[in-house]
Amino acid sequence: MRLDKRHISLLVFVVIAVVTFAAGCGGTTTTAAPGETGTTTGAAVTVKIAAQGPFTGDLSKIGLDALQAVQFAVEDFNKSGAMPGVTFAVEVGDDIADPATAATVAQKFVEDKAVVGVIGPMNSSTVLSALPVYEEADLAMITQSATNDKLAESGWTVFHRICPADAVQGPSIAKFVTEDLGVKKAFLIDDKSTYSVGITDSVEASLAERGVEMERQQIAATDKDFASVLTKVKEFGPDILFTTIPSPAQAAAIAKQAKSMGIDVTIMGSDGCNDPVDFIENAGGATEGAYATSLGPLVTDLPTAQDFLDRYIAKYGVTSAFTAQSYEATMLLLDAIKSVGVQDGKVDRKAVKEALGKIQYKGILDFPVSFLPNGNLATGGIFIIQAKGDRFVQVKGVTL
Amino acid sequence: MTQQVVNALTLGSVIALFALGYSMVYGILTILNFAHGEVFMIGAFMGYYVQKLFIVDNQLTANPILIIFLSLLVAMVVCGALAVTIEFVAYRPLRQAARLAPLISALAMSVLLRNIMGVITKFRVRPISTDLLLPQRWAVHIGETTIAASRYVIIGVTLISLVALELFMARTKAGKAMRACAQDREAASFMGISVNGIISLTFLVGAVMAGIGGIMTGLYYTQIDFSMGFSLGMKAFTAAVLGGIGNLRGAVLGSFILATAETLGSYYISFTYRDVIAFAILITILLFKPSGLLGKPIPVKV
């Protein structure tokens, strides 16, 4: 019997070890649709693009949604046969939204010579720490979601973003709430992350210019209990409560808890809250009428995106804030790589970077995407969306 | 201010229900049962699954009190069974092993359960429909202070659970046996107490409390996720240490002190420094009373 007991415990440990090991190994390469183009003769070239983002941890949801869209785009591109003889694969790097990890992940991509472009990182803080590594290797990156102004201010040549910077979003939000909603008193919440602090600062500064009375508090990204901060909201009695944080689920929880405390206030999130499942469905009605922003036009309303949406939803069920952005960014990167072409089985990283700087791309987002020399988007404003029923509807587009 | 007292009492309640399990297991086995947080989290998910059966088109199909009662029952049974199984699989085989072995085993169990639940829930949060189960119109208004139904239900259920536990420990034979085992396991076994049975019972009772706590936390937070056991577990563990780990009244006292410090600290000083304030208090108390508020100094065995 003693032997049996030892066997049981040994078995348990083996199982645990295997499971934890498997859970820790997020970084696998998925080759999309191999061999479908029929170019089996000769040496088929595999070119990799990297996807970096928080694929585990608190922000894993936005990361995984984006990753799906990147993989979906690569599959589409491979199937389209736009580059015969070349198969694209996605190299996945999980930075758990942690700046230190982000730099390590970037280093890994830089050392993998097959990687010629990066989609991500997704957080402003992770972009900031990964940028020097990418810059050194001339490896171009396009972030779908990092909006912090600083990112475009240090002369990085590899940096591109397919979303407006906070300098655009903050004043646009302020313009909307004062001119369209007549807000006089506002309560702001940020979650201490680079993204959240950046956008909240920008909103706060613009509201101050417009003479709005304000109070601001910080929460932590791991907080789930907002009773204390909501009591302050209740006492302050604002017209609007800003939840400019990256987690739509957390914003929904704030809305729900506010409702359960009998606080009647309009809620407005930033682009981080643009997620119908976590912000609307999971809120059980508490976010009805709440506002958020969309960095691109609401794709569900765009005729150019319908085919993509139908196929994507058939495969994954739902779309979220960064689905269309990630898909567009990937397609755009692939387009740039295509224009560079393959020489001696290799794609030149520097040439890809230069191609991105000159690109004029029009895809599912229905506006021509091109980049300023600092990496910011040359076109596009922000869009105000509102929760109605089980989805978002576009209220208006704001340009400064 | 009174509003913040209500907030502190509510937070203290959910932490207390959680912290008891840590303290009980430590008292009897002197191991830190890290998997306790996951038991608690799974309890909260039982609430979600039960509630889902009774919600159609954002409307309840049964009496809300009945649903909460049923959630509590399911959570208590599932958590109890799970904890006893964990003890049997992860701790019992290591009873005679070195002190560190069960600690690693506990950590592994915690990671394993957390990730399994993460995969099942696709790493997304799940909503708890507090506003349907305990509607806003049930709120009690005392002057300026609004006490939402979820608040007094949480505080009430916790009080009942704590009194029941106290009676169980003080008045029943099994409770007496548990206390005996906590004092001296060997001596208890000489007195004819089945030590293994009592250890299982300890895990069971702690988990039942955690199950109740999980349901209450779901109602309080209005949403739950697979990692909630870890983040709240840090607080529960802190509360247990603060009160004197191994001491049940200490765990409850520690929970309410921690909750009060956090709530009032974040309100009067800054929300940003909430955790800093809580841990500063912990460190200060441990400097003067290293064994916690109600803990007994551990004699050095020669």
C-alpha cells in the first residue's frame, strides 16, 4: 500500500507539472494554412510576422482577441495567393502587459531572423519598453491600441500605430461631453497604467480648458471592489463618470456597482471599453446608454467590413474592440512586405520599415491608412459610440 | 462616513469567510493551503451557474431568495467535496514529508485549479446579476446612508455563518476534537480521535465557509473571474496573519481590521495608496505582536 500512495502522489505531480508547463508555453508558432497554395516544388519560403500582446494575465482578453484577428488575417493572406511560394506564419510572444517581459519578447523576435514585422505590443507601457529593442534591429511594429502621446515623440523610426493618439482622443471626448451632453461636473478614474493615465490626463486637461469641475481617483487594474471610490462619486454628484481604463469588464463592474449603490450618472469609457460582450452583455443593463469611443468607425456599420465580419463571426463567434484594427494592421503589414518582396529567401527588415512609411492602404476600415514620419496615423478621427440594447451604436464622429 | 462603515463591514465579511479556511487548516496542519483561494473561486462560480439556470431574458424565473439559498447550498457541497479531495490527493500523501513538500503541492494545486477554471471560462469574466437577485428597491435608507440589499444580506449571512461556526467549534464533539487536534495532534490520537477524519473535517468546514464567501463575493463584486481567488486570497491571508494565524476569532478580527483600514484609508487618504495603507498596518502590528493580534507565541521546541 505504501507503494500505491507514492505512485498516486507521483502521478499527481506529473500531471501538475505537465499542465503548468503547457500553460506556461504560450509561445508557439502557428503556421497558417500550410501547403494550400500548391507551391510544394522548390524551396517554399516561410516568412514570419510576430504578434505581441498580453495573451495571459489580467488583460489577456484584449490580447487574445487581437491575436485571433492577426492569425485570421494571415490565413486570409495565405489563401489569397498574393505572394506565391511564400507562406506567412505568426510568431506569438506573450508580454503579459508587463514592460520588462515586453523587452524580452522583443529581443526574442529580433533574434529570429525570419520575423520581419510585428503587430503589437498592445499597451503603451509595453510599447515603450520594446521600442528600443525593435529600433536597434530596424524591425517595424504596428500597435493596434497603444495611444499614449509619448510614443511618437522620441523619434523612433520603427513605431507605427493604427489608432489615434491620446492627443486626439482626449480633446475629442472633452468636446463631445461639453458640447453635446452639456457636462459641467465630471469624475475621472484611471487605473495607474500608462494607457489609462495618459488618456485620463488628456481628458482632464481638455475638460479643465472648458471649465468643467472635476475630481479624479485612481484604482488598480486588479481591483474588483469599488464601493469606496463610488462613495466619493456619490458625494461629488458628477454629470458624468469617466472609466478611461483598458478593461471593459472592470468598467462594467464599476457601472454595476454604481447602480447597486443607487448612483445615477452617465458613464463614459474610452476605446478600451469598446467591447459589446464585456461592457454591455456582462453588465446586465447597468451600462445601457453609456458612452465609449471607437478609434476607427464602428465596423459593424461599415459595408466594406461585412464580408470580413461574417467570416470572422462564423469562426470565432464575437468581435471586440481590436478585432478590425488588428486585422487591418496585419493586412497592411503584409501588403508592405509584399511590396518589398523576397530576395534569396529573405525579406529585408529595413525595407519593410521604409515601405510602411510610404504606404497608402485602404482595407476594411474604409479610410486610407498612411503614417506620419513619427508613426502616428495621418488620417482618421475618433468616433463616439453608445450602448443601446445588446450592442454599440455610433453616435457621432468627432474631429478636432 | 457611515456609508464607508457599511462598505468596510461588507468587505470585512467576505474576507472573514475566506480567511477562516486558511486559519483553520494552518491551525491543525501548520501548512498554508494555497488552493483555498481556488476553492473559494469555484464556490463563486457555482453561484454563477445556479443563477444562470433561473435567468431568462434578463428576468428571474424563480424567487431570488430561493436562488441565493440554492447557490449557497450548491457552493457549500461542491467546495466541501473539492477541498476534501484536494486534501486527500495533494496533502495526505505528504503528511510525513518535509515541511516544504506540502507547500509546493499546495501551490501546484492552486495553479492547476486556477488554470483549469480559466480554460473552462475562456479566461473571461462572468457577470453576477446582483441587481436582479437583490433589487435596488430593497435598499434601506438611514438618513444620508443607503444600505443596498446586497450589503445587508452579505453582512447578515456572514454573521449567521460565524455564529454557527462558533457554536460548532464550542458545543459539538467534532468541534472539540478539531480544537484538540489543533493543540496537539499526537495527544489527540492517543485519546482515540481519528486524526485523519478530523483533518478532512477541517478542510470540509473551511471550504463550506469559503463556498458561502464565494457566493457573497459574487453578489458584492457583481462579476467574477478565474483569478479572483488569488487576488482576494492575498487579503484573506493577510487578515489571517494579522489576527494570528490558527486562531479563528483572530481571523475574523483581522479581516474586519484590514477591511476598515483599506476602506477608510482609501477614502480619507488616497485610493491610490489603498494596499499600501493596509500592509503598513499589518507590518506595524506584526512588529509589536509577531504572532498576530490573538495568536499565541509559538514555543521553540528543543
